[in-house]
Amino acid sequence: MHRIALGIVKGPPGSAGAQSDPSGTTAPRDNVFDDAFAPSWSDSILSDAGASKAGPVWWRMARELRRRQGEYDGIVTWGEKLSIAMMMQYRFASVRKPHIALMYQFEKANIRVPMSVLGRQLHAVITWSSVQRRALIERLRFPAERVFLIRHYVDQVFYSPQPAEEDMICAVGAEMRDYMTLRHAIHGTGIRCHIAADHVRIPGRYRLLADRRVPIGDIGGPEADHLTVGALPLQQLREMYARSRFVVIPLLPSDTDNGVTCILQAMAMGKPVICSRTRGQVDVIREGQTGLYVPVGDAAALRAAILSLWHDPARAREMGRAARAHVEKYHALEYFTSTARSAAEASVEGRPAPDTWWV
């Protein structure tokens, strides 16, 4: 078996909201990534002696991975910034071990352009978005045999069904969320709802550089009855999922799979999901089986979907059981790490991505 390292920038200490817990009792199991790769490097390696402190963290992370490349047969970089930084630094390196990029966005200009210039030196790309895979192959002309499509993950142990009185619904997440439409949809229904976020993040035209963070209080819409707002630590988030009859993920128009993490968390908890039908969010929910789609920005349709599930708890429970089964079959954390590892192994050995849609 090849020695393949995984590099990922996790952000400042404590940003994950909990300490590492291999049991999955108090926090998602980061150790599973360490078990699959050799090793899984976070940006904590930048605190090691000898690591340069010049430049943004993702640039320094790429530089450190390149410095350590002699220890491995291949390196997987997770995320757009880190992957592009690695490609830029690799271009002028005299020795280059196989580089596999795990990315999910290829159509924004500041990703598309460097991918067009530097992407050919990649051994492979691993992605979990079928829409973005198609864009990479058809728009950027990246060889299909070097694009591995896997399914996104959730820690199905930490996020698992919990007994609780289902006396509310919830909405979760910040990126490209349409909470104005949600406010209009639940106004006057009397249904208790919590939005587990304190802002909405809207990427600018140049995705990596110009995100806008709009406080929830500034997004407008009526003051809905029984609506509360605020980000939650992971354990309280899990408790909220358990108390929710279903979860709503209202999205702004997007060609990426915004919301996939929260959708899978809810499904793993045995909850159906009502989601805006965007161009990019198509790979997880099964319409009528594990959740419902509604048109983007359509408050009336969202309201109808919310009321239909709220007043039919038996249907909501049945869809929730199907959602949990779907997660266990296709999106379990161990399944993700094993398929990502298998894709990286195949790339290092020169084997093509399978012709079938999913790895």
C-alpha cells in the first residue's frame, strides 16, 4: 500500500467546536481520516519547528507539504485554496510527487483560470459534486479518466437518531442560505423554528477572495412567530436536530452543492430535509423519499412543503428512516475515506477513474 498524505486546512484552534473524540460521543471522529491516510495533516503542522510563518495559512500549508513530499508516494490536498497553492508551488519544483486535489468548485473565475493553466499537472481530481465534475470535464477539458466522483460524508456515529420530543423544525448553515424566504414561509404558522446561524455567507464573483457575511438580522423578511436565531456548538446542534420533525435548507441560486453538510447531518439523525432545488444541490436528497425539493425563492411552495410534513408526522418519520438508511449505505464517514483513499491509490498507480458515475 502506498503512503499517501492528506492535507487540509481546518482553521483556527477550536473552530470545529469540540475536541477530537474517536468514540463519536462528543465530537465527529476526525481520527477516521488519520486511519485512512498516512497521515492526515492539518494546519497544526505549521506550528512545528522549521515551518515558515510567511504568507496565508493555505500557502504555508502547501509549502510545508511540498517540503515533506519525499516522505510519501502521493499527496491529497483538500480544498480550493490549498490545492491551487500546491499546484502553483509544484509548477517550478524539480521533484514532484503525485498530487491529487479534492475539490468541489471549478466554475468561478479564480478557480477556473488557475485550473486551466496548472490543472494538467495534477495526477487526478476527486470531487463529490456530479454537476462540478461535469463542468470540469466539459468546460475545462480535464481528462475524464482523471476525475474520480465520490459521495460526500457525514459522521453517522456522532449524528445518529436520538429519542426526543419533536416540537420544532430547524434550518442550519450559513453559506448561500435564503433565510428571507424561510421567514416569509413560516410567518403566521405558529411552528417553532430555530435558524442555527448568525450570518449568511454569500461568495462574491471571485469566490476565494470576496465572501460577504450578512448578519441574520440584516437579511429582511417578516418577524416570524416562534423563530429564534443563533449558531450552536456541535452537541447542542445535535440536540436541536433530534427535536426537529424535519430540517429546512433554503438556498440561494448556486451551481455548487451548498448545504450538503447540513443535509447529510439531518438525514443521519433520521430527519427528512426540505431543500431549495438549485442547479448544484442534486446528489443527496431523493425527492419524496428522503426529503422534498421546492423552487428557489418560492415562499408559498416552501410554506406548503413545511405544512405538509408538519401535519403528517407519520410521513415525516417514514422519510426520516429512509434518510438514515440512505446515509448508512452511501454517505458513512468510513465509506467516504475508503473511496477517497481508493481513488488516490488508483491515481498514484496510473489507473483511470471508473466509467461508472460514482466510485
